[in-house]
Amino acid sequence: MKRKLLGVGLLVVSLITGAVCSGGQGTASAPVNRSSTEPMMLDISPFFWEQFITPDRTNMELISVTGRQTFDGVPFQVDGRTHLYSRGLATARGKSRTAFPDMLGVKVGRAFDELHLLHATEWTDLEQETVARVRFNYADGTQHEFPILYGAHIRDWQRMQSEEKEIYTDPDTKVVWRGPGVAIYKSTTRLSKTRLNNPFPGKVVRTIDFVSNGKVASYNLAAATITSHDPQRPVTPPVPLDRPELDFNASLTVRVINEANQPIEGVLVCPSLSAAGSPATTVTTPLYTDDQGMGTVRYPKKESSCFLFFAYKDGWMSIHENPLVRLQTNNAASGQILVTIRMARDPSYRETQSASNPLSAKGIKSSGSKTTSIAGTSGAGSTTTVAATNSTSASQASQNNDPHPLLIIDFPVGSKVRVEASGDLGAKIWEEVTLFPSLPSSPYLFTCGKDCAPRPARFYRAVLVP
């Protein structure tokens, strides 16, 4: 069983990621406008992971919301969606964290009162988990961040049979659109709208960043519009539930232990549930085990047929993978179900963590038209000389205890910058890690290889793109 469109299907989460990145080109710099009160739809198309309508395909689940839409009197242009990194998404797509870069430098260039978002997630996460952050970059150099919480502002694009409650706890969030889902999962599609109030409406916002928090669910953005505050705008009522909620009236206990039968705390357990006649299991709310290695999973007793479990913790691996529980058989035998998952230490993880003694280097600035800064890592006890390509100077890196060296990108704000990696300092071709269509600040600190397991690249550099 594979996960199909819009974040549905079997959940397979991995903490192992690699290092390839793709990104879109940034838009031209927006002029600073301090007086306009008209809504302005932000251009997020450079960051699209998917366009809903192309010459080759049409996303039939989302076609009815595609194009110009108006909710709460606010216009939106819905043409596609972005994907920020999540552990579930990266593994399902067979790609690394850097294949799903943060959205940095979305152009604004004016003051405003409110930011309105049409968004959702791919995959399910813990209730109230901070999936992403929205960061306002003001023209005076200050910043303000808003946490985007699962179950407050967003939920999975797909309303699954395995979802207990459709809850949005944020008072400025509601479901504004529903559409058909994926037939095999008996799901429906949805989109929520959130209003974020600018705490400093008199200050010009130069750019907005959308940053992943690296959780299970991937943050998806379909459209964004800035507006002034207008109490006279019409209000779009929330779209009611498309089907009754199931009664999650039963529970089972998950226990995670090691080879010595001792509990393991802090294990991420991701249950996948088949419910209400769906022939395939679909993700339901994950959990973290407590100090006794325990966790509770709720489900609708009459409508559920089976569970499939996945467990993840840094440095650990499952001994018996993916425990399967057929609920009818277990319920007939006993009213209490205990699912035991055994895990053992992963020796390769220890080797990975001790394989390198990191080095870091500050970016080197040049008066030339193209500047590159490089950070490197090397084996224990050695030193690495880091240099600037197409620059006028070189620098010696100094050791520190951070396992991920910092690359200090010292280009002008708004520059288009590509971060590259290589195992060989003299390599002619370097691998792209991520692309900043518009550098949000200068200097900008980039953490090299933080999520590039099993082994980070040895050298990193930032290149100014013409």
C-alpha cells in the first residue's frame, strides 16, 4: 500500500534524510508601499511543489477551488500548493529534507494589518503540534513569528475515516472549502482559512518566510493575501462537516520496550488505521511514549478492522517491524488490547554521530560580481582550509563542538543565493542543497547538514546567482 494524492495512505516515517534540493526562482523586488489599503495577493508560485492544472494533468480533487477565489471578502489566487519538509513526506517521496526547502523571502514590500492564508497539511500530526512558523521580516530589521499548529490552524488536506474529530481551536480559522477525496480511502478534501493579525501594522513588511518545524506533517500553502482591517467585509460561513464523525469509543495500549524488556520513553508511534469500510489503512493521530514506554490509541470499535504500527526514535530501530493488529480477532478474545513493539540500538547511528569532527568558517566577502563562502567538515583531529571561489581571499576554519557547521552567507539582503555541497573541495560540480530566491537577512546563518543523514557532506558553499 502506498500513500497517494494529498497526503493519504500508509504512514512510513524515517529520520534518515539526504541532500538534494530544488527551488523556484524568486519574483522581482516589490516596491515599498506604505499607503495602499487594497488587498494584495502574494506570489507564492516560485515555491510550488504542485500546480493543480497543467497541460499534462489536472488534480481532480482540487479543481473546484482552483483559480480566483474569495473568502471573507478577501481575494485569493489558488493555482497550486507548496510543501515544506516533514519526516512523513520526505520518506514517502524517497527524498531528503533539502528536497522540500523552506519558503524564504516571499515578497511583500508594504505595511498591512492582516495576513490571510489558505492552507492544510499532508499527513497527520499530534494535536497542537507546531508544524510550521510564519515569520514577518520588517524593513527595520526586526522580525515576528507565528506558530502554525496542527488542530488549531490546519489539518490534513484529506479528512480521513481515521480522524476522530475535525477540530480547529484557533478562533480565526475555519474550513472554507470541501471537495471530493480519494475513493479507496473514502476521504474528502478540505482547505482551511486562517487570519493572522500583524502585531505591528504600521511597519513595512519586506518579506515573509514560511519555515518547517520538521514534524510528521508537511505544511502546505495554497494562497496568501495581505489586507487592511475592514470590519465591513462579508463573512464566509464555515463549511459544515461532509459526513458525521465516527464514535471513537475504544482504545488500545501501545508499549515500546528494548531487548531487556525495559520501556523506551519518547518513541514516536505512528498508527495507521483501517476504518468504516476503507480497504486501506490511513494515518491517524501519532503519539510519543511516556516514561513507561506506553501510549494510548483511540479508534471507532464497530467500524475498525485493523491497525498497522510504525515506531521511530533517533538511534533506535524496530526488531519486528510494523506490528499488525486485526481488531475483530483481538476484540473477540479480550476487551483490552496491548500492542508490544520491540526496539534495539542502531549501531550505524552511533557511527554516524561520531564519524566527523565538524569545522566552521565565516563567509568571505568580495568586491567582485560573484562571491562564494564555504564551510567544511573533516575527520577527527584534522583541519580543513576553506576558500572562496571567484573571490580575493581564503580563510582557515576553526573547530567547534557543534556537529553541524554554520555557513555565514554574507551577501546583500534580497540576493538570489544557492547553497551547494560536495565531498571534494576541488570538485568542478557541486550538488545543490537549497536555493534562496531572496536572502532574508545579511549575514544569514545556514546550518550545514543538520538533517542530511546518514552522513553530511564535507564542504558547503553559498554562491551568488546572477
